[in-house]
Amino acid sequence: MSRLVSKALRQQVAARAVFRCEYCLVPERFLATTFHVDHVRSIKHGGATVLDNLAFACPHCNQNKGSDVATFTDDEGQNTIRLYNPRLDDWGLHFEVVNGSISSISPIGMATVKLLEFNQPDRIIFRQALIASGMY
């Protein structure tokens, strides 16, 4: 399975996402780093390098997600919940933004907020600044 994302495919993924991270919604133009093209279902879990399996992701979200597709939501490791899938899920049904913090409103949201570490202090401060300037 190819991991290579062509320049044309990368442009399609970015344009579809309106150049925002599809997980935390931060616009690419405000980060000094290049956004990644994420395999929503990772290659190691059988995901393909095709438009319908790719998401535009900021480096923070992509590095925290890695090849994960789910996480445990309890300390005993009994409850596994899949992560938010930008190809299948409506962001507003799983998350809400309150004072720059991304809160979960569903089990999928809870798993994703936890694993992708949306609410690290520097990420909250950054979102608050974007919100205050009308850019988030």
C-alpha cells in the first residue's frame, strides 16, 4: 500500500478542508509549520492512500493521533471508542468550543479530545487568540 501522497492529492485534501485542521479546526495559515495529510484509517489498519481516507491535520493532532483509530476511555481498558472520523462524522455533533477549550459532547468526542490532546494549555491560548480575532 502506497504511503505517498501526490502533490495534486495533497492539494485536494487541503482544499476540501478549507485549509484547516479537520480535527481541531485551526487554520493552516496561522501555524509556522506545514500541515500533514493524515490517513484517517491508518495504513497498518488497512487504510488506503485515497481521498476518501485522507484528512488535513495540523502537526499537533497528527502526531498525537499517529496510527491510532480508537482509544480506551476507562482506566481498566475495557471500553474502546473509535476516534472522530472527518470523512464520516459531523464535528459539531462530537465537540464544542468553550473559551478556547474543545469539549466533547459524545463518546467519540471524548476519545478524540483525550488522544489528540486538544486542550494542552498552549493550544487553548492559541485558539482563544484566534477566536478573539475572529479567525477561528
